[in-house]
Amino acid sequence: MGKIDDTMPDIGFLPALVLTIVFGIIFQFTGDWKMMLFAGAFGALFVRKIRKAFFVGFLGVGLAWSLLFVYLLMTAQAIVVANFFISLLGLDGLGALVIAISVLIGALLGGFGGMLGRALIELVDEFLPSESGGEQAPAPEPEPTEEETTSDA
């Protein structure tokens, strides 16, 4: 078995973002908000840097939740429900704030899921052998300083 990064291709930012949006939408149907961590982690499989993994998860899940709320705003009375919940705090007419905070929380879950996924992939890859079959390259020898070269002569 090779490393995870050898198995999963680096497809770039935009395709990984689209995959994360798809995973986010699919996981929304489970009804469990914690699944957004996994949506971000699945997106992190296809990028190689932890910063990209965060942004793929953040934007992917944020856009997935935004699409869900746009759908709910058009087909259901989501703003009425959001206004009801914000009115419990004594703030009338700020239902859009509830939706914006929900999208932000989902996006942060996806971003942190992406970071966690990328970190776990890098941790596991350290312990897996490479497909090339070779061992890790030894650390490079430090170059001799000027004092060492003059004392040898």
C-alpha cells in the first residue's frame, strides 16, 4: 500500500472545491451538521497544502449551505422561521442575520474539517512506505564552514 498522496491525485483548487460542494450537499441530507467536517476532509484529499485545504473546505461547505438556504428561501418560508428565532432574542426583522451566521458556522466547520483532514493525511503518510519502494532520503550533510576548510589545509 502506498501513501495517500500517491493514491489520490492533486486535481487543483477548483475541482476540489466542486467536489466539496457536492459532498456538502449530500451530507446535508443526513441532517447532521457535524458531517460538514467530513465534507471538508474529503475535499482536502485532492489538494496538497493545508491552506488550500482550509479554503476548499470553507468555501465548499459555505457555498453548499448557501445553496440550501437559497432553495429554502424560494420554496419555503425560511425567512419567517429565521425571524421567529431571532425574535426570541428580542431582535425583530433580522432573520437574514440568522441565515448568515448559519452559513458562516457551516463554512468554518468545512474549513476546519479540511485542515484536520489534510493534517491527518500528512501524519499517516509519514508512516506509510512510498510506492517507489525507496527509503526516505538521508538528511543532507552540512556544508563545511570557512574555519573548517582553512584548518584542514
